[in-house]
Amino acid sequence: MEHPLLAELRTFLGMFSDSDAHFTPEFEGSLQWSENVSPGENVTLFLEYFDTTKRVIHCAFLNLAAIHLKLLDVFDACFKDGLRSDRGWRLLKTTAWAIGSELAVEFSPGDHGFPALPSQ
């Protein structure tokens, strides 16, 4: 039987693979395309493959923080929750959580015209 944390880690792997590596419609739709019409009415399409907007960069760092948090939990489980007593491990976890929380504010549904989710 697979450990639940490994199943969660595989979910992350699947999400990243599907959205960033396999050129799915979701991936293609997130890319920046532009066109240039020359005087002879020839149209050239350009794919701006690397999107350097602040929002995209923040999303990438938010994903990075999330996967690091999950990996810290996996390592802790490997040592039968023994890492939790280490100050360095707790600092890493607290730092990743703080960074992820700060970046997540930008992606809150309430910021984009959608009602905020109720707090639990």
C-alpha cells in the first residue's frame, strides 16, 4: 500500500507534467502569441514562449513553495516524524509556508471578481 504523502506527491507531479510539459490545450492557451502583418500582407505568428509577467512568475514560485512543503512532509515521514524537532527543518517549513501564503494572496478568488471562499 502506498503512503498517502507519496500519492499527494504524485498528484503534484501529474499536475506539473500536464500543465507545463505536454502541450495540453491549457498549456497552449496560457502562452503568449503575437502576429506581425508585413506590407505584403504576409502574416507571421510568434510564440513568446517565456512569459515573464509578474503573475506567471509568482504562480511558478507558489508551485515551487507547495512542492517544497510536500517534500518536507515526505522527508519527515521517512524519519517517523523525527525532523519536526529540528529547528532548521521547522525554519524551512515556516519559510516555505510564509512565501507560499504571501504569493497565494494574488490568486485569491476574491481578487478577480469572484466571491471569496468562506474561512474555515
